[in-house]
Amino acid sequence: MSVDTQKPAFDVRDLDPKTAVIDVDVHEQFQSVKDLLPYLDQHWQRYIVQYGWSGMPKESPYGVPSTGGNTRLDWRPEGSVVRASTVELMREQLLEGEGVSIAILNGMFHLSSLGGWYEFAAALASAYNDWQIEHWLEREPRLRGSVHVTANDPAGAAREIDRVGGHPQVVQVFLPTVTDRQYGDPFYRPIFEAAARNDLVVTLHHGSETRTALGYPRFFIEWHSAIPHANMCQLTSLIFNGVFDALPDLKVVVLETGGTWIPHFMWRLDQQYRGLRLEVPWVKRLPSEHVRDNVRVATQPFDEISKTHFEQLLDMMGSDEMLMVSTDYPHFDADSPTKNLPAGLSDDLLQKIRFRNALATYPKL
Amino acid sequence: MFPSAELGPGEVREATIDGIAVVVVRTAAGELRALRDICPHQGARLSKGRLEAAVDGPGVGVYELSADRVILRCPWHGYEFDVETGRCLADPGSRVRTYPVTVEDGVIVVERG
């Protein structure tokens, strides 16, 4: 498939910053993996049609005891339609329903987590990217998309980023927050280099494959409480392996991790770096400086704190440019994009979190 | 303060000047440097630490010992201070005061500046 590299039909800069909302964590999904068949070679089609491969295995043991399971109840469609599986549903429920001006798609198909068989994973990733472009991005100018890759084939991943990364509505490379590998390892560097040369950010998001430090705890509530730590571990790996020293303009966006951990994370890494710098002398700046310049964090699920504590949090972070609003549509714990933060924050700050910070983060928005 | 001959290359020695604790070092190249003998972190005596060549890293996993940059490393948490500037390598905003040091008639002299 060739990729059109013209500007998007819908220019974000035409939006009114007083009311605009860029939602950086939205999950589209297919009805079934068979939706990808038109984009797969015949060899790989056979595994789905003839040999019975039916989709990515769900690794975690949990069910979600929310009112709508893992889906926000009022976003569960009637009948056999799969949630978040059509542009029409997303327009009605998210863009119109929640007043979202621009939605960034992250999918629900973590091919980098497939434990082996990288050739098939890479074919599926390419097929998914083509399906996403044709069925979502090119049907709705308010959507922005991801390049899905197979991280354990970094050269192949970089080729895929170069193949579709030039599409005007593709703004990021998506990596699932795995917990058995470290993305800072130079082995994965070609992925980050490819993202940077295509003006894309790299986005991290956990999935059912993400373990806590205790593996899969006994209850979902334990797992869901603890998984933000996995993104902190991946960020630690990126920082201390010099990814941001090598690619100073690269942004890494952390999704679905909340934001109240950021001061602790900065202080902890700085304190370690002051004493142990000589182990990682290729890191040339305090980790907190890399975090402020290179890391951006989606708000959802945001801890319920007071206005005073929120303002203190930003003061401790030393930045009001790191947080970007997100809903996590269509999942059970989706936040409202306009009621997710404490009441009474200044209009200037809200415009940053809802709009301007994302505009400054994604070069291709 | 004390005879210059008593401080060999790579050695560290504590001293006081007008009641102020200072640490005098002689680098492997023979240069004398003097710094305040208190780590700005938690007050450890830097004179109990180690004088080392600074480590640089031109790439991930690549270590190079500096030929001319010398650090005094705190005995407690390992913070590294460039003996030339007194600045912490990890956080140049944090620094130890440095003092001019000379040798007069074979004796090391530290000036309060």
C-alpha cells in the first residue's frame, strides 16, 4: 500500500484552544482478526482461515468487575457489534459524545508482545496499520494513528515505521509495556531512531501481558494498582541507556499511568544518578531534565486529588507541559476529558493539558 | 600548611585554614587542588573519599577514563566532584568551593580567596 504524505485534511491549528480537546489515548479495535485478511499475503491468511489462529492470547487471568466489564457501560453497543469497532460508534460516543476534537488511536493489538513467530507478527502489524489507515484515518479526519510494529525484529520494525510513518495522520509508534524486555537496550534503538527520523513520538501502554513486580497478583485490583510501575521501569531503561542523549528531540508518551508518580520518579532517578553516574557515563543530564524535556504523560486514570495538591504536584514536577488529557475510550475506567481534574484550575492550565501540550508533543499533529 | 613533598600523586590530605576544613589533592599528573572538605549532600568529609580519573561514555556500554579530568568521590554516596571546578559531575548546579593552592618554599599554601 502506498502512503499519501500530504497534510491532513483537518488542521488542528484551526481549533479554538479554549474548547479544543486532544485525547491521546483512544482504543479502536476490529470486529475480528478476519478484518485483516485483505491486507495479508495468502500464506498468512491460511493461518487464520484454515489453521485456526484466532487472535492474540490474553495473558492475564482477570475479568474486570465493573458495571460493563472492561467497557464503559454506556459505550457497549447493542447486539453483536464489538465496542469501539466502527468510526460511526467513535464519532457518536467520543468525538460528539465527549467533545473530543482530535483522537489518537492506540489500538488493542499488541503485536510486540507475541512471544515468538516474529514473521507472522510483523505481517499482522503491517496489515493492522493498513487497515487502520483505510478504515479509520482516511474515513475521519479528526483521528490520528499509530504505527504498530514487532519490536523483537527492530530492523523490520524500522522498515515498517518508514513505510507508513509518512502518512499525514500517523503521529506515533506504539509499543506495549512489556515486562520481560527493556526498550532502552541498544537492540531496540533502530525503532526509536526510525520514530525520530519520521517525526513520530513513541508511545508506551500496558496490556494484559504487563506483569507487576509480583507477576500477576491474586486480584485484578492489585494488578491494576501496580502496573504504572512497569512504565516507570521502561522509562528508567530508556533514560539510563542514553536514548534521550542520542535522540534529544524524541518524545516518549506514557499512557494510562496517571501522573502523581512523576515527582517521585524524577527525584529517585536524580538521587541515584548523582551517586552512580559513572556506571552510565553516556547519560549527560540529570534524569529529571530528560523527563521534563522528553517524556509526556497522559492523565487517565488520574488520582482524585484536590486543586491544592494538583498545583503542588505541578510545582514539584517543575513543568506544566508534561500532562496531556486522555480518556482511554472505550474502557471501563475511562475518564471524562473535561471533568477528570480538580475544579477551579486556571483556563491557561486547562488549555495546556487539554490541547497545547499535545500540540507541542506530537510533531505531526 | 604542610610540606609539598608529603603529598604524592593521587593522594588526598585534610587540612584546616583559619578553622575551615579543606582537602588538598595532588592529581596523578602532579597538579595540586584544594576544595572545601564537606560534601554538599550530607556533609561527609571528602578527604575520606577517593581521587579518581573521571569516567566518560561516548556511547552506551563504552567506558573511557579521562586523561585530564580528575574527580574527588565522596566516601558516603559516591557523588563525584571535579577537583578543577568543584562541580558535581551529575549535577553541575551543585558544587564544592575550591581554593587557590600554591607551593611556597616547599610548603603547600591554600588561600581563602
